[in-house]
Amino acid sequence: MTAQSFNWNFQGRLVALDQGAGLASRPDFAALMALDALSVIIFDPASRLHGSRLGEHPHVQIFNGITLGDGRPLTLHACLDSQLSSTRAPQPLTTLPAPLQRGAQVLARLPVRSARLDDLQGLKTLDWLVLDDRHDNLGILQHASATLGQLLLAQVSLSMLTPHAGDFEFAPLCQRLAENDLRFYRFHAPSHLSQFPAELALAEPRATQLHTVQALFIPTPERLAQLPPQRRLKLAFVLDTAYGLHDLAYSLLAGVDQGQAAAYLQARHYLPAASHAATTFTLTAEYSPAPW
């Protein structure tokens, strides 16, 4: 597998499950799929991808009107801004930051099915789990123990502004994932809200209020040590291509092949270009070219 001038050299595809279409909504999703290394299953309960042609991709499956959960029917609160549509009960608009209030207006309440992650048919393995912040992630994880035990990476979106009912759940998430040998590694890709009024129509408005952040979880050191080389390479690949975590990717590569790890540093321009031997001649009495 080649990406950005580096041969990853792993076999098979990396399988991702995208709950809420957050992964599919990334600006670089097409570029990630172009690497020909991913198979992505998308649960899109709010139909955020309606009209998209992503479903035509041979390695993308989209399931509308269904969400991960406990297997019981749920209600989708469809909002004016589909990015805020959720199966979690919405808060009163007056408790939300002003930039969210209009988009958080509930237009309809729709029935949706839920499926337990551990009960999904045909999902033999799962490497990368991506959860958005619009659904009950703790509830989802309560029915995912068998699946969590095989994950290489979990990305869980957290809202700092709690646009839906429920407390900030970072600590319980960490505990639940730790029970399955997944440890919190870092926060990634924060998004912010701007306090400038929209009617100002500014060319480049600043946004300073932290809105959402992605929490990344990776296997514990003990579990990493037990991963087969091919699984280590897959984890290094997604850390590099999807998150730019070069130091952690290098550490995983070094545990598989020191030569490949050195080539990775070269490909990511962490090492100076290889020097070339000098090709100059020194004139001596034994070697003096003719003057013509």
C-alpha cells in the first residue's frame, strides 16, 4: 500500500465504521478513499449524505435511517441544521449559545432503528470506529464489548457546549474504553463557534469558542505489544494518513521493521536527504589530462 511516497506494505483493507457520517463528511475523505486501503460502513440516521454519490463507491456502504444503539427503536430529532439532528433529547434553545439556536430548532421527530454493534451481521472485523456527538455513545459502547476488543482506533466526538441533553461524558467514556484495553491518547481537530453576529457578513470572522473535539483512543501498551505486524502497520497507516501523528506511526513501524521505519522518516522529511559521494578529480603527476 503506497501513500505519500511511502510503501506501507500491509495486506487486506482497513475496515472503518462511521456512526453519524462524521468521517464521510471530512474534506479529505475522497483522498483517503483514493488510497485504496479502506472499506467504510456508514450509519447515517439523519441522512446527512442525502444526494451524495458516496454510496456508488465499491468500498463504501451507507445505511440510512439506522443508528448504533441498544437495538430498540429511537426517535431522531431532525433539526433545521442537519448537523445538529440527534437521537438525544434536545435542550431548550435558550440554553444554547446564540450561534446554535436557530439551527437547533426541531422540525420533525422521526422513528429510527438502532442496532447493537456486537450484533451486526457480516462484520467479521472492525479496525477503526468513528462516533459522532449526536447519539448516546455510552449506550452504544455498552453493547460493543466484543467489537471493542479488536479495535485499533476509536474516535469519539465530544461537544463542549452540550447541545443535547446529558452531561459531558468524557470520563465515563474513558473508563468504558479502558475496560476493553483502549486508552485515551489525545484530543484532535477542535472546532469553534464565532461570537460575531452573522449579519455582519465578515470576510474572515474569527471563531474562538470551543465547540467540538475528537477524542482518540488507541490500544494500551500491553495490547499493542501483542498486535501482529500486519495490524501494527494498519494502525500506523491510519494514524499517519487520517491524523498526521507521525511520531506514533514511526514508533509502531519501528516495532515491525527498523528499515521500514527509517524509510518512513525519510519519506516524511524528518531526515536530511541522503548525501552523495564526491565525483571530483584531483590532478596529480600520474594523472594530468591533455591540455587540448
